[in-house]
Amino acid sequence: METTKEGLFLTLEGIDGCGKSTQAGRLASWLRERDPRRPVLWTREPGGWPGGADFRERILRGQWEHPWSEVFLFLADRCEHVLREILPALARGEQVLCERYHDSTLAYQSFGRGLPLEALRRFSRDCRFPLPHRTLLLDLPVEDALRRLQQREGAADRLEGEGRPFLERVRRGFLCLAEAEPERYAVVDARGDEEQVFARLCRAVEERTLP
Ligand SMILES: Nc1ncnc2c1ncn2[C@@H]1O[C@H](COP(=O)(O)OP(=O)(O)OP(=O)(O)O)[C@@H](O)[C@H]1O
Ligand SMILES: Cc1cn([C@H]2C[C@H](O)[C@@H](COP(=O)(O)O)O2)c(=O)[nH]c1=O
């Protein structure tokens, strides 16, 4: 994967229930105010492209028995998302804030499901997915995340229903990826109230010189 020379590409990662969606809207507004000349594309995976909402439902609610089926669906979703949304926005010099991306595939499908990390990395290289400039990892103990998910309205999707040991592996996976790439990753403590977490996220963006 290569870093794009245009625009600013930020991703927000973490286990289910860590607070990504809650923080993403606030972060998008903050990015807009910080640099009003550069519009912000706030998007997410899976499904952040025209027609992607149905595809998202198929991925998250379908019954996929072969472990690679899930990978190929997430990758197909990313191919469309990158080509139709992310690359054009970056080429226009915009700021892209994406909830979940390549690192979710590594954390969930490799550390969570046990598929080989190198094969997943190779797909991303071969698909020429751009590398984020900064990946903000909202790190939360699984117990806290499960408590937050229980309080949230709406039925759990297939991956949210995987249970505690799965989410523990995914959390460890994210932390392991972050340790291997400290120049790209910022690990942000997601405990505490929304304001506290938001302040930490802003600091994590500001502590680096970004394009
Ligand atoms: N700092 C916080 N303290 C307490 N509750 C929070 C906090 N941040 C978010 N929540 C609540 O926790 C629940 C999960 O938050 P949110 O949907 O933002 O997480 P998420 O990471 O986007 O989850 P998912 O990946 O499953 O979509 C929501 O009900 C939200 O209101
Ligand atoms: C991109 C991507 C996502 N997932 C999983 C992670 C979550 O359980 C769901 C997405 O739901 P959210 O409410 O948007 O967090 O999909 C995955 O397993 N692999 C991926 O590449």
C-alpha cells in the first residue's frame, strides 16, 4: 500500500462498540473548522459508496459459511469504495475520514478468524488501496464495549454477535498492528465520557505534521 500524495486520509478503527460513530461526526466537524478550505468526506466501511448500503446489509446479515467469503465481500466493498469515493476525494485535495478500513480486515479476519495476515496484506497491495496518513485506534476493554453495545438500540449484526473471546482477539490484533506501525497509528484511550475521548482524538491528529 502506498501513501497518497494528495489530500489527507484518516481512518478510525477499533472493536465494535468502542465509540467510532459517536466520535466520527464530531471529528469531521472539527476537521472542517480546522481547515475550512479543504472539504471533509466522512465515510465508512462497509457500504460507504453509492449502492453500498444494500451491500453492507448483505455482508453483515448474510450467512457466510466459508471464511474467505467474508474476506472477498469486504474487499469487493473496499474496491468500490476506494475507486468511487476515496481516491476522487483525495485527488481533489480533500480530507477523508473513514470509519474502518484495511486494518479492520487484518484485525477481524486474521486475528479474529485466523486467516493468514500476509495473504490479506497482499490483496490490499494488489488492489492498490491507498495507505492512510494516520490511523486513530479507539482502544477500549471488551467488557466496556459490550456494555455500551447492550445499551445501544438495534439488533446486533453477525460480527457483533461473535462474543467476548472473538472481540478480545480483535482488540489484541489492533494493538499488535499499532505497535508494528507507530508512525501511522495513534492509540487513543476510549474510556471515559465522549468529551474526554474527543479531546484525545483531536490531540492525536494534532501531534503529527500531516499533509
Ligand atoms: N464515551 C462514551 N461513553 C459512554 N457511552 C458511549 C461513549 N461513546 C459512545 N457511547 C455509546 O456506546 C454505544 C456504541 O457507540 P458507537 O455506536 O459510536 O460505537 P461504534 O464503535 O461505532 O460501534 P460499531 O462498530 O458496533 O458500529 C452507543 O450507544 C453510544 O451512544
Ligand atoms: C471493514 C470491515 C468490517 N468488519 C466488521 C467489523 C464490524 O463488526 C462490522 C461493521 O460494522 P460497524 O457497525 O460499521 O462497525 O464489520 C470486518 O470484519 N472486516 C472488515 O474489513
